[in-house]
Amino acid sequence: MTIKYLLEKEFRQIMRNTFIPKMIVMFPIIIMCVTPWVTNLEIKNIIVSVVDNDHSSISSRLIHRIEASDYFIFAGTERSYEDAMKKIDMCKTDVAVVIPENYERDITNGRLPRILVSANAVNGTKGSMGSAYLANIINDNLKEAVHANTAVNKEKLTTFSLYNKGQDYKVFMIPALMAILIVMFCGFLPALNIVGEKENGTIEQINVTPISKSTFIIAKLIPYWIISMIVMTICFLLSWIVYGITPEGNILLLYMLAMLLALTFSGIGLVISNYSRVMQQAMFVMWFVMVCMILLSGLFTPVSSMPDWAIYITTINPMKYFIDGMRTVFIKGGTFGNILPQTTALAVFAAAANTLAIYSYKKNG
């Protein structure tokens, strides 16, 4: 019965706080409705200028293809490569395309002419992606021009996506954003709760009671586990209402993964709060841990693209396993067997974090 009164105390503290109840509702709405749009890695509005040294029908078709693309803003043609580079140096264009002389004649004679693509790589992502988009357009234009001359180009290549068929980046981001919300609610809030009680001196009243450390820690964690499940429900509703995106797999598996991540980060938050004396110290340490785990989780960039030393570090990052599991179930429609490795890893992390939270808490007095 002791834990019943402790839980009543925790819920009353949360409801009396004028900020937390509002954040439980507003924070998921802002994250789910704004972040998928602004974190889209699909590059658009790339400003392109063209130097046409051939002035042929095929080069004109290439220019019209570039002009019609949704990814580019056509800045017109330049007289020379030097003029185009000046525009890049002045940041008035992002990419310059130089069509060589005798472009059409070389294609007609069976030769493959080379087109120069010069990109401003100050923004590396914009430069590389813009060059890749242009390469596809140039290849399509070349295939169309030589279609009748070579047998290879008579073969039509088609691409079929097994998952995320619309190639919508929001489908890829939404499961990962849920991890950030769980970390914020189950990592930060429990950590700040205990440190706040230390600063106010109210935790001394608990320390002089015969309540065990495990009972006290569990009572601190349960409200935030419940909050995390409420937040997940809000996320699923927003995903369906705003984007029309629903999980391909069993939604109960997603709740299971969310609960394991909530258990893990609430334990990490309490460990940090146990060793922190003031709220500012807990916030800085928790923020450091959260940022490192997010960057090493594969949320924004694939883990396989990281250096070897970073890949080794990700093996002890619980967010990596959560995001892998969420995407497997949410996007691919995976079953429990498909996410068994991720589930096992998260269960181990949760048990370790909460055990350490109990043993690191010191009852004085």
C-alpha cells in the first residue's frame, strides 16, 4: 500500500505543475506536425545555370528537362563556363552544367560525349544531391537520344520499392521522432523531478522514512511510463490524422518497444539525478547523453555509413535498437520474431539502467 500513496503524491505533483500537463499534449503535436517537414533530406530548389555550347535539338531537350524538374530552379543560360563559375562564386547559382560542342553529332555517331557538372560544395549535401539529380536527368536524356542505336538502351529499367513505396521521407522519420519524445519525457522529467526535490529540500522527508529505495524509485518512474504511453498514442493518432500513415505491423509491438525504451531512459535519467546536486547539472548531463545517443542512433544517417569506431559505439546505444525495431514493425510490418534481437537488447539495457538507478540512490539520515 505504500507505493499507492507515493504514486498519488507523484501524480499530484505533476498535475499541480502548470507546465508539464500542457507539455504532454503540445510537445508531441509540435514534434509530429513540424519536424517531419523541416528535417526532410530531399533537396529541392537547387539553382542551376546551363552553358550550351552545342545549340542543338538534343541539348535543348536536356535544358527543358532540367527546367521542368521539381528539384531545380532554372537560372537561365550563360555564354561561357567562366561566367557560370562567377555566378557560383557569388552564390547566385548552386550548379553549372556545361554542354560540349558537337554534343548531338557525337551521340549520332555512336560516341558518348561528356557533360561537365560543377557544383558549389560549400553545402556538401546540396552540392552532391544536386549533382546526382542532374546525372539522372542527363542519363535519361542520353538514353532517349541513342535508344534506337544500342541494344542496351532498349531495355527498360524499372524500380519497385518493397517498403515506403511512395518514397516519402516522413514515413522514415516519424518512427524515429517517437524515440526523441520518449527520451524527453522519460529521461529528462524523472531526472529533473528528483533533483528538484533535492533543491527544495522535500526529498529529506522521504529519506527519513522506512520506504525502501526500490519502492521509492519505482514510484518515481511509473507516472512517466504512463505518460510515455499517452504520448505514443498521441503520436499514432497524429501520424494517421495528419499524414495518413499507419503502422504496417502490430501496434502492440510498437507499444512494447516504447515501454522498453521508456524503462531504459527513465533509469538513465534517475542515475544522472542521483549523482547531480542541482537541476542545471542534471539538465546539462542529460542533454549531453541524449544528443550523443540521437546522433549515433541512425535516426538521421545510416549506422553503416559511420566510421568503424562509431559503429562499435552504437552497439551500446539503446536508441539504435529502438529505431531499428520501430522501423521494422512500422514500415516493413515485421513480427515479434523480426525484432527479437532489438527487444532483447532493450530489455537488457532497461534492467541494467533501473538496477543502477536503485543502487546509486543514497538515503541519508
